[in-house]
Amino acid sequence: RVDADDGPGPRASSSSSSSSVPAASLLAEELGPLSGLLLRGEGFNICAGLEPADLARLACVNGSVAHRDDLWRAYFVLRWGSEQGASQSTEVRVMRSWFEEAWPKPWPLAAGFCGARSSLDHLFWVLPIIRILLRIDKPTDAPPPPLPPSLMWQVVCRVRTQPHGAERMARCFLCDVMEVAPPGPAPQHFRQRWTRPCASCPRLAHRACLEHQMLGAPGDARAIVQAGIGQAVGRITAEALKCPDCCKEYQMTRRFAESLPELLFATMLEWRWVLRRVLVMLAFHFWLHSLAVHYSMLDGLGSEVSILILFTATLMSISVSQRFHRSVQMIWHTQNRWHYFKVFGIFAVIAYLAVLRVFQPARWKEAVLAAQLPWLTALHEAQTVFYSSDIGIVALSTISWLYVLTASGLCFCFWKTSLRVPTVADVGQKHGSTLPRGNSRCGLCQLGLCLDNTGM
């Protein structure tokens, strides 16, 4: 305004330079009480029209770094506190990525659970292990360091002003922690961090906090296993949780296990279903073993062939299960059916290669001599040389181990997705939730093995 009154020319520039320092000090003196009003919650009419960029300039001019955290906290509570129920005592947590969560201890045993991102990761447990060994994924059993306190609430305010920013925020009414999720839906939507337990109330809570209140133990099932299954289940049914507002009881449901202790607990909890599957597997194993004995396939390779028969019988028991047929029906008319064709092709190649390990040259030597064909004799001699060489022994053993790894991955995938642990039901899936959910990137949904597949 001083430059406009004085007009253009050298006189205007000299006037502005001489009055710049007093103008800045005067602005700081005027904005200092304004920041104090904001901290005390008294400048409602003035602060209601401020944007985060305006508040950032206000904080920079004021020059007080010690109270910036309180300044941004008061600003958020003033403008959007009623949406999430946030107050001055609310803690905030900003998630920079969906894959920075702390894994259950010990984290190497959780690689097949938390490290699985795609459908192939769920089918072949060795892929997450390879990424960890190559340092592509760096799992940890501790959460990453948080942002500085002076930037935490500022990031929250800026995210809230973005399109769909409110959908990325959720506050737990049990622990009073508000989290800011990364943009987009979670890659594995069955691993829900948040739950809306009551249909009459819009409040959200951490699933781990609800399970802690439900079981009187940490969020995972290790404490349940130590306390005993019967005692834990009796506690769940006897001490039903209720909504603190409408006093309605929360509904109970089940979820996938997210660690090895939880999976072992679910296995013991569903021991009848496990017993039926084991009996079917033993029936197939007895049939395959009888064929191997009849054709003398165990001579010289008894232990190795027995392991191959055991995994083959387990896969055969999975192929006749209701859950497997249900998963194929769910994805057959979608583009995800090609996942099964690819997996079937890979496993068929490995299975036929594993047959070469059992098909020893001595088993068809008499047929070669009886046929008296030159090309068949040459083929038998080449096979004999290959099987007796060091390269042949290593190659055939590698094929057998590759078959075991592939079969064990399929068995583990159906094991961890068929058994579940108790938790509080999320009514937000039925009544509309404020958190983004989707199954386009979920590996288990692409395989038809997610939570909506109840064929057990």
C-alpha cells in the first residue's frame, strides 16, 4: 500500500526498503495475539475462514516453533473436530505406506501372512521370503518412527482439505488415536485395521482394541492359547461387549489368522474340521502308497518318494474340498480365472518333472531288452548316464525340492484361509463405512479365497 501511494520511481523503492522492517515487526505484533487466541480457542470467527496455507504463513511470521504443534492441533479441533470426535488430548498417527506396519513377533514366522501382497505370494510362501532375503522388503516388529510433532498435525490438516481427505481419517473411540491412511484402498482388505461395531453409532475403533477389550488380552491370539481354548471361548460368549451409547451388544464373527500362533489357535479351535480333512488326506495317501508298493517305486528312494506321496495326497484332499470348488465358482466368470490356469500349468510341469525322479532306468531295462529297438536302447543308455552323473543327481533333487515347495505353498494357502479366529463383526460393511475398501488388488479375492468364501 505504501508503494501505491508514493507512485513509481526510485522514491517508491527507497520508501519500501526503509519501511520493510517496521512493517514486518508490526505484522508480527498483530499476529502474535491472534495465534494466542487460536491456541485458547477464542478466535472462532477469525479462525473459521483460515486455510492451512494461511495458518502456515501465520505460524512462520509468528516465529514460535515450540507451540506449532498446539497451534495446528487447536486449528484441526476447531474446524473438523466434530467430524471425528477429536479433542485436545487426541493422538494422531500418519501412515506413510500400507506396508510399513509392524509385523507380529517373531517377524520371520509372519512372512507368509503379512508379507503376502499378490495372489502368487499367497500361493507360494517362498516368494515373500525371497524378497526379505534380497532386502526388497524390510520387515520389523516395531512401528516406524513417527513424524516430528511440529509437522504431525499440519499434515493432518492438509490431508483433510484434499478431495476425499475425510475418508482417509478415522479415530478410535477406545484408545483416542486418529490415523491418517495412505490414499487409495488397502491392498489386502481382509486385514482390517478398523471396525464399526455398532450399526446405530457411526464411531469406529481399532480391531485390535476391540479384541483387547473382548478377550482381556493382546490383539493376537497368543494369550488365548496360553489361557486355554475352553476358557477363552467361554469368556467370549459370557462377557459380550456392548455399545457405550445405545447399549446394544456387538455381533461376533471370525477373521483370518495373521500370525502363526493365531493359526495354531484356530487349528485347535476347529479340530473337528481339521480331523475330517486329515482323514481324507490319509485315505488318498494310503491309496497312493499302495500303488507305489505294487510297482516297486519305493526301492532305493523310499524316503523321497514317501514325501512326494504325502504332499500329493494333501493336494488331492484340497481338490475335493468344498472351499476349493467354491473358489473356482466365484472367479470362473471373471478375468481372475486365468490365475488358476497359470498355477495349474506351473504345477503340472513340476509334477511331470518329479515323475522323472521316480522313473529309474532299472525299471524299464527289461522292456528295452525285449523290444530290441536301437533308438530305445540309446535312450535308455543316455538316461542311465544322466542319472548316475553328479549333474543329474543335483538336477533331479532340485526338481523334487521344487515340487515340495510348490505343494507346501498351496497347502499353506488353504490352511491359513480355511481356519479363523473370533473377533468383533464390522457392521460398516453392511451399512456403509467411512473407510475405503476394495478387492481389486486383494490377492485372496483374485483367488476366490477371501472372507466371503465360507465353504469350510
